[in-house]
Amino acid sequence: MPIMEEKTFSISFQEFATIDELPEPDQELCREAEKALSSSYSPYSEFRVGAAIRLQSGQIIYGSNQENVAFPSGLCAERVALFSTGAQHTGDPILSIAITAKSEKFEIIDPVSPCGACLQVMGDFEQRQENPIKVLLYCLGKRILVSHGVANFLPFQFIEQRLKD
């Protein structure tokens, strides 16, 4: 008879009450994510998302959500920034990504987490560069959650090394 084994895992993150508590480079990246909100094309949801990625070279890459009337043909801010990085900055590892959101319909009171698809793409970038990505979830004017690595958000991400062989 098989023996069932129960296992647990835990996540680790830091919580900051305001952006002013962050180290200066993280404050800057959060402000850059806020700037990225201005290029969001979100006429249907009126839910703007901005992302800013810091590369090892120091360069900042921006992304914003891009909606399309033929839902679900749009793309999230995180994947816009990540795919732009992959297409235009090969070999320049991602150190961190800051993500923020703003709604025209309601007040956002907690940091917004990336969707599962975005987390999976982030996880793939981590695998490629063999280093975790620092993730900053910035709630405008409120608290910030910081995690070192996507596994804290998506512990069972799809990883299959044999697909590369």
C-alpha cells in the first residue's frame, strides 16, 4: 500500500509601508513602473498596469498592459517588458522588476500580483539566466511587497529541461 507523505513549503517576502523605506535603486524602479502606466492601452478594463525592469547593465525596460477588443488578444505589462528584454537585450540579465497598477474605476489598496502566465514567463527568464529576479509589487502611495525569485509566487512553475535537448 502506498504511503502518502504530506509536504509543506513556505514563501518569503519583505513588506515595506511606503516607497521611502526602500533602498534608493528600488525606489527608482518603482517610480519608473509608475511612469510606464502612461503608455497603458486599457480602454475596456480601465485598469492600467506598468512594469519596469532593471537589467544588469543598469538599463531600464518598460512595459504596460495593452488591451485589444478581441479579448484575450492583449498582453500584460510584465510580459510586454519581459519579451522586449528578451528580443532586444539578449545577454543582459534581469536584476529586478517593479510592477504597479492604477484603476479609473476603484482605489487599489493592496499590491497587485502578476498573473500566472506572467509569473511563468518570469520563471523562464530566471532559468535562462540562472539567477532569481527581484520582484517589487508597488501599490501606489501604499505598501510594497518584495520577493527574491518567482518561486515565492509560483512554486510549481513548469520547468522541463529535456525540452531544450
